[in-house]
Amino acid sequence: MSEPAATATENRACFELRDASQTLTVMELYHFDPDTLEQTLRDKIRQAPNFFRDLPLVIGLDHYEGNVADLDFFQLIGICRTHSIQVLGVRGGNDDVRRLARNAALAWLPGSRTSAPRPAPEPEPAESTPQEPAAAAAQSSAIGPGRLVTQPVRSGQQVYAPEGDLIIMAPVGAGAEVLAAGHIHIYGPLRGRALAGVHGDTSASIFCQSLEAELVSVAGHYKISEDLQGDDWRTPARIRLEGQVLTADPLTR
Amino acid sequence: MARIIVVTSGKGGVGKTTTSASISTGLAQRGYNTAVIDFDVGLRNLDLIMNCERRVVYDFVNVIQGEASINQALVRDKRVENLFILPASQTRDKEALTAEGVQKVLDEMSETFDYLVCDSPAGIEHGALMALYHADEAIVVTNPEVSSVRDSDRILGILQSKSRRAEQGMEPVKEHLLLTRYNHERVERGEMLSIEDVNDILSISLLGVIPESQAVLNASNQGAPVILEDESEAGCAYADAVARLLGEERPLRFLDGQKKGFLKRMFGG
């Protein structure tokens, strides 16, 4: 009776890795003092007990002003546990923090340089680990958080706009890869790979003057060349996420 | 100061050595003091095409390692004045080309020559990187077929990121496209990419189009750069390419059929 079900599970892969993004609560720590921390936490929980039950929490250190040596993650985890809060990891901080986090079996996340809830003295620049160096020597200039590239992106090159939109005023060649946290605009043919919303922004789009891509992706949802050979192939197109489905729409009216 | 020109392609067998031989011969014919350097250490070919393999005593690697002076290693061409060949070593491998060694040799040669033509090996590994690193100009040799165009695109990217000019933030390497083995009939039949197709993908300036020709093969086998065959279309096409390299305006020739009119319009012939 249970046999068909068993074979079905056998045929399926054990797991599948996917990109996902999740909104998390971050406890921005300004300084670490176990007693005041517990007191403050208790007050907060009293205001909204349901919110805090089994809450996954990330310790944010972008605005931490105290001494790194004072940080005791074990104690911090202990306090949170007693209030049924689950500490997942630590965001920001330097290599020492990273080491401490690892010792306490906490995940370490690169810090965010945006969102300053209060004018704190510039915290230790929690530089996110540099991604693959965008090898493209294409003349590019950073305008705001976006990135403008005027030279062709050639096979084997990678151009990455980690914080904003990416604008390319030249062709993206086959075998090239362009990535952006936001939208990607290509004023030329897209023959390589384009990945928009790499941090999970599902509203990101890819615009190109001729869709000839090897792969397009928005927030981890992707389509390969073979699946793109529709009416929009080799025409100006916009690629966006509609629900869970990646769609290409003609750009011209 | 010599102008350093690298002849490169990424893909093998597209005509780099043939082009190096003809371009350097053409420059020397025009009176420029020219040396052509074989960077394809381990696979010596240039001296065969230049017909000087029997006069090679020392080679590029000997010079780099200080076992011979540049003058001892340079082989003078018998047909064209002002032309010298620096052959590659066949017994070493490409690792023998050190960045400092190549730099030293090129610096020294820069003092006496007007043009140094570097014949790059295929691929994007050490030997090819050494050949292109010092370049002021690059001639990217491409056949009108998809894989060759793809590899040329790759090598253009490397020129823009890994050359000395890129690393030191100087004016970028001047890139020229040389389309070789162009066969008009096969383009018409759709078996080959057209000039427009290649131009569309690579978008760099076109130095010339060398028609596919038996003369190229004959010249290689006889050890004479095809540019010396001034009766052949390929030879004339190379002469035109040299003229364009020197900044002269020349219309594209030997493309046959109706395409000619269109191309003339496109490339300002």
C-alpha cells in the first residue's frame, strides 16, 4: 500500500538548494551590558509577548560602540533563550566579531552600511566581503549606489552592482555575466547572463534592446536560453517576476 | 620608443602567425624598423613561415635568461630590409617567459625599433598573457565563425583588464579586428558569419578582411609571408591592413558581389 509512495520519495532528490530571502528582526546593539539588556528585553516583551515568542533574531553590530572584547555571545544567547528568542547569527563587525560568532556557533552576515537609525559615530566599516572582483575593466563610474558601464561587457567578464541598478550602454557578450541588486538596463543586445535582484528583490527587472540571453534571473528565479525562444527572442524586452513566474514582455508598443 | 603590437585571438589556427609575418613584413617594407617576436614558446612556427628556421642560433628564452644578447638572437630577414625575427624556443615551455624578463627585452628592443610585433600563442594562459601585457595596439585575428568570435570577445576583455595599459590606468590598448579566411560564397550560403555579424558582436574597428585563399597556404609552405605575393588577393588585403594600421584610409576589397556596395557605405570606403 505504501509502496508507491516509497518509490516516489526515492526518486526525488534528497534536497534542493534555493535562493531565499526572509525579513528578520535585528537587535541593533549599541553596547553590551547583560543586566540592562535583559531588563530592556523584558520590558519590550511585556508590551508584545506574542511577537517575541520563538522569534528568530539577528544581532546587529553595525552601530556597536562598545569594546569587542566585552561581547559575550554565549551570555547573550542565554538571555534570549530564557525569553524563547532564537539567535540565528550576527551581522556586521570586524574579523574578531566574526571569530567570536563562529565560536558561539552563530552565523555571520555582512553588515549593511545603509539604514542608520541614529547618527552614530561611523561604526567600524563593516565592509561586506568583496564579491568576485568585477573584472570588467570597462570604464565604469559609480553614480550613487548604481553603476554605469559604457564599454561592452565581454565574454568572461563580470560586472556587479552590489547595491543598486546596473546600466550598461553597450552589448553584453555571450559568456559575460551582469548582476545587480536592483534593475539591469542594457542599451544593447543581451547575449550573456543577467541576474537582477540578486539580494532577493522580486520587483527588479531586466531591460534589454535585444533578448538573446544565455540566462536571465530575477531574485533567484531564472530562465535559460532554451526557455526564452519565444516571440520576444531577439526583440527589445523586459524580464520581470510575475508571482513566481519569470516573464518576458515586449518593450516596444 | 617602439610601438608594441600584439597579434592575438584566443582561438588557435585562425591565422595569428600568418598575420604577424605579413604585418611585420608590411611595416618593414614601408621603411619602419620592425621586429617580430614569437611568444609561442614550445611550438616554434614563426621562423618557418618567415623561412629563417635554418639560421636560428639563440632564441627569446636565451635572451630572457641572459644567455645571449638581443643582437645575437635576432635573425635578419633576407627579403625585406629593416625586418628582424626573434624566434621562440622549442625546447622550453611558456613558463620560461617571466614578466620581468619580457619587460626587459621589450624595453631594450624599444630603443632601436619602430615597431615590435608580438605573435601570441593561442589560449588565454600565461604565454598569451605575456604577449599581450605590454601591447599598445592589438590586432585580434578572427575567423567568421561563432567559436572564433566568442574567443576574440574573451581576449578583448582580457586586453581591457590584464594589459599593462589597463593595470596602470593608461589610455586603453587600441583594438583592431582582422577578419581572416573570409569566404564570400559561404557567407552568402549562410555557412559563415558576415562582416556585419562579427562587427555586431565585437564592435571594434575593422582593420581588414583577408579572403580565404590558396595563396596563404602556399606562402606558408614556401616560407614567405603572403603579403609579398602582391598578385594575390590575400597579399593585397594584408597590404591594405598595414596601410590602415598606419592611419591611411583604404576601401575594403575582395569581398565580391553586391555586398561590396553596402560595406563601402558602412565602413566609409
